[in-house]
Amino acid sequence: MVTFRAMTISILLWIVALALIAAGLVGTVRPFLPGPILIFAGILLAAWIDQFQKIGWWTIGFTGVLLVLSFFADTLLQTLGAKRANASPLAVTGAAVGTFAGAFLGPVGLFALPLVGAMVGDFATNRSILRAGKVGIATAIGTVAGTAARLAISFAMIGFFVAALLL
């Protein structure tokens, strides 16, 4: 027999699990929150609440693989954007600093500051405004592609979670 207290705790834990997943979805496009990690934590908590009955180890394992893939996809696409334009090491560093600073300034800062950082870094190395502009734009395209990949993977994680719950 389930007591009122046990049911209340279970409901609260489900609220926390869903809040983690929602915060993770926000964190997918706002880098100061570890989006896919929060989604995975919410799914793992939901599985634990359900004693891994509906959300089994296969779902946990697959979403874990997607979590790791989200890190590689994001980093790879950002790096490929910079490498494609033959960015200097200082440009890559500038893009990283810009990404960190842009996280605190909203979507515009998140898009603009990596571009500016890459441009400043490359200009400091090569003294060519045209080359710096090319590197900045390539880095911005890589950043957008990385965010899109991370968002798609996050939605896939949530989709597998929902499918496991419903099926």
C-alpha cells in the first residue's frame, strides 16, 4: 500500500526530473547551463523513480551515448568552422573567450562575441582585416552549427525518454 507521504515524495521527484529536463533544454542554447547533462540527469532521475521499469538501462545507455555525442558534435563543428578558414591559434583562443563572455550577454552576445574574438585573434596574428573577417564568419557558422547539433541531440534524448515512458 502506497502511503500519502511516499506518493508526495514521488510527485516531487517527478517535478524535479522534469525541471532538470526543461532546464537542460534551455541550457542547450545557453552555454552557461550544461544542457545535455541536465537532460540526462533528469532522465536518470525519472528512471530511478520508476525503478527502471519503463525507462530501462537501454534508454539510459542510449541517451548517455547521445550525451557524449553532443559534446563531440559541438566541439567538432566549432573547430571545423575555424579550421576551414585557416584560423590562427590566437583566433581559436579568441573565439573560445568570446563564447565564454557571450554566455552572459544573451543570444546576441553568444553569437557576436565568438565572431569578434576570432576576428581580433586572427587580426592580431596576421594583420589582415579581410582574413580576420573570413575567420570570424567561419567561426560564427561553426558556432551556429554546433548549437543546432546540440539542440537536435537534446531533442533526440527527450524523444527517447518520452517514447520509453509511453511504450
